[in-house]
Amino acid sequence: MVQRRLMVIVTLIISLSIGIAWAVCRPRTHGPDLRTFSAMTFNVGDVGRRAFPVADTAACIQAGERPDLLFLQEMPVGKSGRELQAALSYPYRSMATTGQGKLARLMVLSVFPIAETREIVLPSRSKGAGALCAVVDVGGEMIEACSVHLDEIEPKPRNTNGDVVLTAMEIFRFLRMEFFRDTVRTQSVRALTDAIMKDTDMPVIFGGDFNTVPGSRTIRHMSGLFRDALWPTPAYFTGTYHKIAFPINPRIDYLFVSNQLVARDSRVVRRSAGDHYPVKAIMELKIRKTDGFPGIRTFGGAGQ
């Protein structure tokens, strides 16, 4: 009885907090001087031993309406990668050319022209964590769009079905470490935001697999500088990693935006051919009343 009452109280507190945050931070409508587009982040990897499901993955991405900007992690290589790109038929793409590990399998696909691309190598424990950032021309407004993939928690034992299996004590140790200590993921986001804020004053979108949960030191750092597209919405705690043998799926995938952008209609798309659910949002960018684009920087690299 005491435990049930405690759960009710906690649920009420969370609901009230989200309601107050929505009232204070809800998206405002700015009128006609907007660039509006959709964005999605999706880790498409870990499909087990079966062949990569190109058609099912494309269907997940295109469900409802194909996003204008797509941030991919664990993009398949070789024939499967080419088939997925053909199925999605985006006119512009950015892909890594020099990175290894996770960085080498990042991609940004766009319906808008891509001017420049850069690769950012991030602190990692031999996993090749990194970010792939593309400068995208959204109707004359330049935006830096970064696909991100950070190191996962280890060890990550699995059962015969391929689901991650963790004991209650292992989960407690994981949460204590993520909430109260610097990890390689914390080091990665500090390096990432330092690189971005030093080199550009353009609007920025980060989409990726951060491999940690809301409230962690890593996510607190990102949220202190950028807006989480799912906050404040009821989907804020919705799990995005579902290949785990535990009653609650953790949320480890995020869209973060800079202050020049407003995210609305944000949601977790409960459809997947692998082990992650995508996160999708509508982005609104107020048009700057300038003749030029002082925020543009040249990074080198091909955009298409």
C-alpha cells in the first residue's frame, strides 16, 4: 500500500512538473517569417544476425511523412547502405570519409542543399565516437545539422534473444555513475559543444544516440546549452531503446536545438526494424533580417 501511494505521488509530481514546464516553455507562433521543416534521428543498427531490413527500415523513416532532415547512426555499409539510400531517395547527403568506428557510420540526409561537411572526433574508449556536421541551406537560412553517436555503457550482456540483460544492482550502479560522475560520454559532449560554439554562430541541431538517460550529467550538459526537443512533452521519458529485458525502456536518443529554433510536435516514433525507436520533430526557424549570413564558416569537405 505504501509503495502504491509513493508511485501515485511520484506520478503526480512528474505530471505537474511537465505541465508547468509546458506552460512556461511551450512553442510560440511567430507568424509568416519562418522556415518550417521536419527532422528525425534514428539509429538503424543492431538487427541481429539477419540481413539488414532495408524495406522495413525505410518504412519506419517514411511513416507518416519523410523527414526533411534525417540523422542516421550505424548506417549499414556496402550494398545494404546503397539500397537504403536509394529507397529513401534524398537528393543531398553527408557521410564520413575519414572517421573510424561509430563516426564512420554516421550520415545526414537532406531535402535541402548541403554546403559543407565536417567530422568531429570525440573522446572514446576505442569505439570511434564522433559527430558528422553538415551545413544545410534551408531556403536561404544556414543551419548546422550534426549526427552524433557516443560510446555505449559496458559491459552489456545479452540473452539468447539478443536482449540486453541487467540486474537491479547493475542498473543502480549505472544510474549512479551517469548522474553523479564524469564519463566518456560527458567528455564527448563537452568536446562537441566546445567545437560547435567556437566555430559557428549558426542555428544548430544535434540528432543522435547519446547512450545515456535523461538527467545524466551528459544530458544535463547538453540541456544547459541547447533545448531537448522532447521537453516539455509527455514523451520526454518515453524509451527509445527497446531491445532490453527490463519493464522500462530507457531513452537514449535525442534531438537538441539551439535557441534560434523551436521544436514542436515532437515525439518518439514507436516503429523500428532494429533496436532503437526514432525521435521526430517539426522545427521552426525565424528568418533573420540580414543581407548576408555572418554565421557561415567553411569547414572543407564535400556536401553531396
